Amino acid sequence: MSVRRGQRPARPVTRLSWLLCCSALLSPAAGYVIVSSVSWAVTNEVDEELDSASTEEALPALLEDSGSIWQRSFPASAHKEDAHLPPPAGAARSRPPPAPPGMFSYRRESGPRLRPSTARFLAHASAWGCLATVSAHEKIPGLPFGNCLPISDGPLNNSTGIPFFYVTPKDPAVADLMKNPMASLLLPESEGEFCRKNIVDPEDPRCARLTLTGQMTAVSPEEIEFAKQAMFSRHPVLRKWPRQYEWFFMKMKIEHIWLQKWYGGVSDISREEYFKAVPRKA
């Protein structure tokens, strides 16, 4: 091949090296999952083991095993290439590096003895709840109607387990209760710290939720003072709400208690167990 003076020949080797360099930089990215700015190398066995784990007990145990399927900072190919090398000295006694805080932190399902205490904890720790009533509105008669309301089961140092409300007759939910006093109250754990600290979605079944169903009644004159302490100590701003809305206190006479804090169905807690339990976070 003739080359004119002053003209350099093309270098295909240089172009090939540049392409190989780019592919080397991009190829490891397929083996990583980015979670909270932390790189984790995922081996091919992860998908197979996750698919084979069909029970509630197997999946949390599988994800918590940070020493086997979750390998940090190296692609899957690196582990396979180094498999023939002898382990370094002292490797048998070394422990796998701990996982980042909250990463794959699975709270085990508590036993039946702890469920009433968890239910009482949610009832006492919740500052608001979603109240579902049977609508009396002319456009949706008989259909469910939900509304979020501030609640309190007592001052911070006195939990009763009975939710109290501060409501107005102008509230559609209160108008519903005047015709049908039966209602359901949902108290989610997402209001607390567990779900946020453990990076758990509020709709995740591990983020517990309590549903109380019963009859809504106006608070009797004998209980007015306690209702004031319960609501105003937890929600001081209620004292300043406009007086012309004719606010009054209501409470729920609980008939059924339902708790969900794990995958699957809900737990039916008896009234006796519920009111006997001491509020305690599971």
C-alpha cells in the first residue's frame, strides 16, 4: 500500500482498543443493582434462588444472607474466575461485611401473644386515622365513604385503646353516622418511624395496619373532661378551630379488631385480649 509523504496510515488497532475499553467499562453495570447509592453485585444465582423461595420464611432468610448471594463491589464474573484460588489466611474466621442499615431488614412475624400489644400500640401512637362510613349522601347512598380525622385514645401517659374524635355535624362522615353509626377506622403504622427507618413502602404488609370496627357514639357528659384531655393534649390546635362549626366529641365502641403486620391475611384479635394488653411495639 502506497502512502504519500506527510500522511499517516490509519490505525485500526487504536480504534479497536477504544471500543474494547468502552465495552469493559459498560459491561459490569449489568451485574449491579443500585440501592440508596450503594453498588451490589448480583450473581446469576440470585434470580434462581428468589424464584424458588415461595414461603414467607424462606424469602426473608434468603435476602438477609449477606454472606452468600449478595456480594459487594464485584461483578459476578470476578467470583467465578477466582473460585479456583485458595482462600486467604484467616478467611475461615472472618465474618461477612454487615449490610447497610435498613437494607433488606425483615421484621419477623410476631406470635399471637404480641399481636394485641401491637394493636394497642398503633391505637395509642396514631394521631390520625381513616374513618370509613356508610354514605347517606343522595348521590352515593349506601356506598363506603372515607375521611381522615385526628384521633386520640388518651393522653400520652394514659392509653385506653378507645379512639376519641373531635368532629362537626357539617362533616359528611358525621352526617353518615347520624343515620348509620357503624364505621371502620384504619390506623397505619406508616405514621411512625419503623417504615421510614427500614426503607419499607407504607403499603408493604410489613408496615402494620390496624382496623377497628364498631359503633360511633357521642361522648357522654361524664367523659367530656377526659375527651378534652385526650384530644387537646395530642392536638393543641383543635382548641383554636372556629366555634361556629359546633364541634363535639365522639368515640368508637369497638366490636372487632383486625391487625395486619405480615404477608397474607389479617389477625382477628378479641376485645378481651385487646383491652387487657399493654401497648408495645413489636
